[in-house]
Amino acid sequence: MSNQELDQLRQQVEDINLQLLALINERAKLVQDIGKVKEASGVNRYDPVRERMMLNVIKEHNNGPFEDKIVEHLFKEIFKAGLDLQQENQQKALLVSRKKKPEDTIIEIKGEMIGDGRPHFVFGPCAVESYEQVAEVAKSVKAKGLTLLRGGAYKPRTSPYDFQGLGIEGLKILKQIADEYGLAVISEIVTPNDIEKAVDYLDVIQIGARNMQNFELLKAAGSVKKPVLLKRGLAATIDEFINAAEYIMSQGNGEIILCERGIRTYERATRNTLDITAVPILKQETHLPVFVDVTHSTGRRDLLLPAAKAALAIGADGVMAEVHPDPAVALSDSAQQMDLDQFEHFYRELQQSQPVRV
């Protein structure tokens, strides 16, 4: 074969390469359009039955020289790339996505600018038990120059016989103490019907791990103009967590704080397994501030400080932990709450070890 013939064949290959490229891109545009129709119709992107049907048709028309298994492999890669493209387009369309809004969302809560690059802290008892109990913690929080106080008025518990919280009376106590000490209060709401009542008492509505996929509750929280702290579900993937936030934002409320609180795994050394890498992933994938609840993730007082240090070091916007005047007599989660002396030590050590942020 002469060099001229070789060059001609190579040119034909290059021409076919460009033809294939044009056809692949044309196919990709059609797949994008199909993805939009599927999304609007609520149909799953991946249809294994249709994929198998297409592969069978392709193999029926395969005249070689490639074997069927090679042809099937090539087209499976093309199909997968199309699905990835659909998913990428869907992520770009999400309101919570960093691709949709490159700049960080900053949420003002009683003068605290959550998401401004500085660490913020939320402390308070697991459950509101009395005015005196919460006031004692609030006094300690205020003395440290902090403004965010947590406390559970509604307590979704694993056992129906455990303390379920004081309900609306607990919200009233939180509101009274917030006004007296100049604090902002965060508390969990568990039913959509309670959202309207909660806005009169709370500065931040918390949606707990067990309700992360309570879609009616998410939509109700999204319909009010009040910041929402959304906790990751017990075994939720990061995608599921992000989409739960999307439910809130799709209703018009963009003031959302994501909270990593550990996920359930086979490990029993801690209450849950703190997925610390979720923090930078959420910061990269969304524009929302991210907190870490070190109490519910570890369930151990001796791990609260190192877990909080790790959270701040990896880029969390804030840390949440539980404090009780006398944890031994607490009506819920006594083993994981700090007393006031432990709280003093915890906060002092945390302040001294905070990473410098540029």
C-alpha cells in the first residue's frame, strides 16, 4: 500500500470520526429534550426495558466486523453518558444548586450572618422542660456573646412512651426567654399544621432527621418567610438531602441551613456515624450554609469537642450541641448533653482551636 492510499484511508477515518461526533451530539440533544419531558411528567430517567430493546435492535443490524458484545458495550457507554447528561441538567436546574447560584447564601438571624465565612454556634437543651431549666442555659449562652438557642418543644421519639415535649407551652417558654435574653430560638416542628403557630414563637424552624422526607411538612416550611434548619435523615443520601431542601426552596423560601447530624450505619461506638465529608460536598453542590450537630451524630459527651473541631476545620458554617443544667435528670437524651461546666470547657477549647479562615 502506498503512502497516498494510507493517507486517503486515514482521511476517511477522520471524516467518519467527525460524522460520529456530530451524530453523538445530535443524539445527546435529543436525550436532553427527552429528559425535560420525563422530568415534567414525573417519569424516571432510566428505563432498563427500553434500553434492552434498543440494544437488541442494534445487535440485529450489526453486520460486523465488531462482535455483538463489543457493539453492546459501546452503545451502553453512549446510553450512560446520555443519562449522566440528563442528571447534570437536572442538578443545574435545582434552586439549591451551586450551579444555579454561584455565590453563598447568607441568612441573617438576630444579627448573626449565617454563611458569612465565620463559625456560628447553636446551644441549648435537648427538650424544653421548664422555664428555669432553659433560662439557666440561656444565661450561659448569652454570657459567651452568642445569640442562637435551641430547645425541643415537640419531640418525635422512637418509643411512644418517652417524653414527647411540652408542645405549644414549650414554644411559649422559648419565646419568653428569647425576648428576655435577646436570643434567637430554634426548635423543631413536626406537623404542617403547627408551622403557622410556630412562626409567632420561633426565629428558625427546625425540621428533624425523622421528618427530612415529610414532603408536606417541607412544603409548609417553604411557604412561610422564616429560616429553616433542615437536618439530614437517618439514612439519607446526600442527593436525597439536597432534594429535601429543594422542596422547601421550590415553595419560595430560600433561607435554609443544612445540618449534618450523622447517619445510621452498622457502627455502634457512636449513636450515629458522623459523615464529616458531607460538609464540603454540600458546600460544593449547594450555595446553602452547612451546620454540624455533634450531639446527635456522636451521642457521647467525650466526643463533642473533637467532632466540633473537625466540623469547623473541614469548613462547616456552624456547630450545634446540647446543654442542660443537670443532664442526669434530663427528660431526654441525658447521656449526650453537657452540663454548664462542661459547656464552659467545650466552648473555651473550641474558641482557642478555631481555624483561621481567609
